[in-house]
Amino acid sequence: MRRSRLSILALVLTAGAVTAAATAPVAAAAPRGGGDRKVTLNWTQTIDRHDPIDVAPAGESVGDQSIAGGTVYRNGSAVGTFDLICTITRVDAQSTTTQCQSAYTLPEGGLTFWGRHTQPLGTPIHLGEQAGSRISGVTSGTADYKTARGQGTFTRTGGASQSVSVALTLDKGK
């Protein structure tokens, strides 16, 4: 059970579920001709709470979950919150597969993400072993992000922290 909790926590840290300290609020570039607008958001985040759920059988098994939440930062100041849930959906002799959903509340609006990730069985997920980052798709947005589509790259920076970069396209006039 201990190994499973470590694996799920490490997954949470890399899944897109996000611990934050944003490095730049928003950088936007409007394309020539007035089309859709490209926006890049950068932040850091920190997990403030983590609740692993180990269902029977003990150890890494289908249905195990990790529920977590935390704070989003930009330039060292807290600017929002996030919540996430990851569920193990597949286990084989070498790996586990998880599906993770996360929701962010930011000053400009909300964003949600979904991602499916595979990692080695029985080992905590460290980005060095996982080729760096996890990518999750943007599934919805509110307020300034109501027309958002794109993806977020979640990179573990150590401990309970991650850096996050989100590349969005915002539909013009919607």
C-alpha cells in the first residue's frame, strides 16, 4: 500500500493536476487578420493536501485513486487553486495506466484538464524516469477562457511542486 501511495502521489505531481507558482500571467499574440488568439499561461503550483485511496486488493490495482488539491502561484503570489483526481484504470506486469482530471480557478476564469498516463509498475513516478513532463488536454474553460482549447504541460520541479505551461487557442468573437 505504501508503494502504491507513493506512485499515485508522484503521478499526481506529474499528471496535470498541478502545484503552482506562475512565472508569467498571460502572454497573448493576436494573429494577423484577426483570427483566433493564441495564449500561453505559465504558473507554478504546490499540492497542499493529498488523499490516496487504496481499494482491494492492496497495492497498485484498478480503482486506486489519488485526490489532491493545492495553490497556484504567479511570480511568487498565490492567485488560484486547483483540485484533481487520478484513478488507476489498468495494471499489467510492467506498468499502470491512470486517468486524471483537474480543475483550476484562476483570476481570469476556470480551466479543466484530462490526461491518460502510463508509468512503470511499483515505482514512484519521477520525471527523470518519465522523460520530463506530462501533457493533459484542456477540456473546458469559463470567463476569459470560455472558448479555450489546447493543452497543458505539467513538469515536476521537486517535492510537491510543479511548473505548468498551458498553450491555448481562444476563438475570436465567442
